[in-house]
Amino acid sequence: MFAEYPIVHTNIWDAFWAVPVVLLIVLAAKWLFGVRSSWLSTVATIAALLLSIFVSHRGNLAAGIFMGFFYSGAAIGILYSVKQSYLAYRAD
């Protein structure tokens, strides 16, 4: 029954458009709607899952969920990495 893993068809173009879109949604939530920093990863996860399930991987729920978590992780990783780099630069 659970012997086979789901096949996830993705390519590099998913990352080139999905991650920046999730990042823009997170930044818009922060700047326009005043979402606190503690909720940004939740916003990114919800946005990435919706984008992945309903746009990128329509018809394949397992692939949509799987890739949605990757999109949100990449977007939040970029956001926090830039923030920490800026803070380290300002501390010197």
C-alpha cells in the first residue's frame, strides 16, 4: 500500500518564480499589513502551500505539499539570511 514514493516532477523554473513570489508575499504581509516577525514563517508556509498545490503542481497533492514546504523554507531562509547579514554588517 505505501511501498512506493510519490513522483514529484519539478524543474529549476519552479524555484525561479515560486520562491520570489512567496518572498514578495511575505514582505507585503510585513510592510503593508504589519504582520509581526514571529508570524512570517507561518505566512510563508501558507502562501507557499497554496501556490504549490493550486498553481505549480495542480492535480498532484503529494507533490504540491512536498514542494510547498521547500518554497517556504527557501523564502524564509533568504529573508532571515539577509537580515542577519545586514545586522552583522552594521555591528562592525
